[in-house]
Amino acid sequence: MEKKIEQGGGVLGLIFLAVAAIKLVQGDGWVVWAILAFLFGGFTAAARLWQGRGGGQ
């Protein structure tokens, strides 16, 4: 059960991270979205995805 919660939080964090990137490109307020992505594990999930694709060697 904990693993499902962890994965759900990571997915939600990735969504917040994507919104932060879009807001950054648009020039809007992106900091709050980046903080939410951090709190929900978006950066950790992104790092896991990056390592899974061979980018973190």
C-alpha cells in the first residue's frame, strides 16, 4: 500500500513539475509550482525516470 502511495505522490509531483516548467517558459509565477513539486516528490520521481533511461550514468 505504501508503494502505491509513493508512486501516486511521485506522479502528482511530476505534474506539478511540468506545470512549473510551463509557467517558467510563459514568464508567470512558477516558484509555488516548483515548491509543490518538491513537496510531492516530483524531483525524486524525475531523477528515478532519468536514471531508468540511462541518463544518470
